[in-house]
Amino acid sequence: MPGVRREQQLSQLRERIAGIEKRPPLASAPAVPQGERPGRYGALLNPPGGLLHEIYADQQRDGGAAFGFALGLARGLLSPARPAVLFLQLAHEGKEMGLPYGPGLKSFGFSPEQLIVARLANPVDLLWAVEEATACRAVAAVVAEMLGEPKALDFTASRRLSLRAASGGASVLLLRYGQGRAASAARLRWRISPASSQAPPFDTAAPGQPRWQVELEKGRLGPGLMQAGIGFLLDWTGDGFEPVGTAGTSGDGGLSRPAPSGAPPAVLGDRLSQAG
């Protein structure tokens, strides 16, 4: 009977969804050879695809740091089979937030041709574009920036994104701003803020590499690895992310708490040379 078949199909679908939700988020993360990267952060430094991430910055002014962190995650997903990353934002918000700087992408290991930028008219169109992009086998990751709390991005929409990412194999990185953290189906939620970079050894007055203060607010990076509530400093190097040892730690990605919300920003160019 049609009604019985429908119930059977729904039951099978529920079982599939339950199996996906119970699966460890980064169980398929590739192994990292000992001595090359700290084991605690191996899954972060070599992220697998097919995950929904939320990347939060408490202040909109920290959007550059959040976007840089998302690019760093996306870079680790690029491969010959998946050579493209999409960056999606709303057209009216793009005028406020700006666009990625092409030459600057090279410092994150991207050729400008690898980053495809699209601006959508409204949140519904943007979420549709994210879902469609995850189905493309050439896409490694989709970075989607949305200001505020649009009604279209509710828990149901986030679950759809999570399932589509898991099915298509491309990760979805949602950039959000503000201190509110609504419930969502994201497997990992990051809190990002900029941190003062370390001065280069060859010129202590020159600006250093990008550095982030990172906290994993939700999720877990596999058994025995990083769990929610842990904060740390992260540098960018030519090989990707590199955990930073801090005062009082052993230097293996030293744990520290994120800077309190609303901390005053660093003085612009405070370490640049005043000569000339």
C-alpha cells in the first residue's frame, strides 16, 4: 500500500540521518606523521571535507580575521580533484564588508582563479546557492558570509546544509558576526578574534604573520583531540596553520583563553617602522 511504503521510506531516511549525526565529526581526518604537526591539532591542520562549520567573530570589525581563518581551513581542502572555493555574500552587505584582495590571496596559498566570488540578492538565494555548490565535485569548500540573524537561516536550514555538505563532500564555512549563538546543526563552531603577531626575527619592527585567537565552542576534533571550550593561538605559515606556544605552556599549541569580548583593538601599524 502507498501509505505503508511511505512510512518505510521515512523510517529509512530517519535512520540515515541518525547515522550521519552520530558519526564523529572528524573521524575521517587524514593521519599526520609524528613530528610534523602536534597530534592534538592534526585534524584542524588537515581538515576533512563534508562538514558544516560556523565561524563567529564577536565584532563585525573582526570580519577580516574570521574570513582569513575560513580561507585557511578551505586551503587545506583544495586538491587537484577539487580545485575551487566559492565565496558567497549578499550584494548589499558586500558593499559594507568588501571583497577579497586578489594579490593577498597568494599569502594563503590561493591563486585568485581558485576563488569564485558571487553576490546574491537575498538570504534565500544565498542558501540555495550554497546547497547547489556543495553538489559540484570541483568545489572544495563554500565560504558564505551573512550579517545579522536572517530568518531563512534557522535550525532546519542549517541541518539541510550539514546533510548536503556530508553528501557532496564539500565543506560549508558560515561566517557570522555577533555574540548571539543560535542553535544550529553545524558540526563545529569556532570563535575567532585577531591577535598580535610575533615580530619576525630578522626585523623586530616589521609586521609578522597573521595570528588568531581561536576557541572551539562546539564540536570535537576526534577522540583524544581538541574538545569544545579549548582556546589557543594560531599562526599562519607557508605550510598552513601552526599552533603557537604561549607563556607557561610547553609550546605544543599552548592553551589560552580567548580575549574578552569588546577588547580594544591594537593600534594600527603599532610595530611599523617610523623611519623615513
